[in-house]
Amino acid sequence: MSKNLKQIAGIAALDFVDDGMKLGIGTGSTAEAFIEVLAEKVATGLSIIGVPTSERTRIMCEKLSIPLTTLDETPHLDLTIDGADEINPQLALIKGGGGALLREKIVAAASDDMLVIADDSKLVDPLGAYPLPIEVNPFGLLATRQLIDRCAGNLDLSGTLKLRMDAAEQPYLTDGGHYIVDASFGRIVDPEALAVALNAIPGVVEHGLFTGLASRAIISSESGARIVEAAVRP
Ligand code: 5RP
């Protein structure tokens, strides 16, 4: 997404932010475009308090003087605003391209609502062209990979499972100290079923399928921003 489309989505998201709100603040380049405009509003008097969904977002918010809290101090939030890697018509999402899926899901689940911000290239049907990030405990990695493979096979899914590496060619570590396996399943027609099956694997800490969390998305394109509501599955 060009910088401009991220800014369009970020600016449009401000319409959903009211004075006094407790906000979940997302991670990724689109969320960062939102954080920039949010900081400008805060500087001119908007009163909000935010829970960042990653260390990267926390550092950016602190630099821009956005007041922050934690879920321990403020366990219930009004709204989370976050990006996504893929969005289907029911607003089921693939998230975690930036590695923050666990905190993103905890924060979204602690919020009354989730608003997704993205450009129109993220709208897909079905999900799955973007590799699904699966956060796993480093202990027993091979066994967990085999169980993920088996669970996918039970749902007629297959594809490569790739351990995410960092710039130093070491396993990428999440903010929670876990690894990420990126699963290239190709077509995920039943994200709910896959979500349930993955959650049943002990070594899986969390996965990037977000179902039933977002009620609206702001989708930006060259012609501006539009609101997409979750479609009812036919
Ligand atoms: C981070 C995420 C991001 O929201 C997702 O990767 C989208 O990022 P971007 O806005 O940079 O395309 O899930 O874990």
C-alpha cells in the first residue's frame, strides 16, 4: 500500500475516536499512519488513553506523547484500531505479518469493537494467499509443526510451514518470546474451523486468524475511504 493510501485510512479512522475513549492501538505501517494523525489530535486537546499492541507501537506512541496504559490497569477498552494482512467479506482477518498477532488479539478481545484499517488490496475471498502466521512455543517446535500439518490435513489444507527468521537469520522472536511459523495454505474457506483446530494444539500459542472481532473496516483506495461492514455468510 502506498504511504498515501495508509494515510487516507488512518485519517478516516479518526472519525471513530471520541474524546475520553480507551483505545487499543494496532501494529504495522497502516496503524502507524493512524498513530501519526492521532498524535496530532492529542497534541491539540483530544483526550484518549491507549493500550499498544506491540513494543514497536509502544515506543512510537511514547515518542509522540500519546498517553498509554496497560490491560492490567485498564482491562476493558472501547475500540481497537488495527491493520490486517487479509480481510474477507465477513471481516475475518489474517493478521500477524508484523509479528504482533498475540498482543493484537488480546487487545482486540478486550475491546467492545475492532475497526480494521487497510487498502483495498487486502480485501480477499477466501483468505489464505497471505501465509497464516502461527505463534508457537519454541519448546517442541518440530512436534508442534507436525501437529499443525496434521490438523491442516484434516481440513483438506496443505502447504509449506516456514519458520520465520529475523535479519540475522535467527528465528524471529515475538514480543512474548515465541517463534512464528508462516503457513502457506493458499485457500482458507472455513477460517473458524481452522482457528478452533489450531487452538487445540498445545504448542500453538495463538494464530493470526481473527474471526468475530472486527465489525467494520475502513478500506482506502485511490478514490478515498469507504466503510465496509461485516457481510453475513450466504
Ligand atoms: C502486525 C499486523 C499488521 O496489522 C498487518 O501485518 C498489516 O500491516 P501493514 O499495515 O503494514 O500492511 O497484523 O502483526
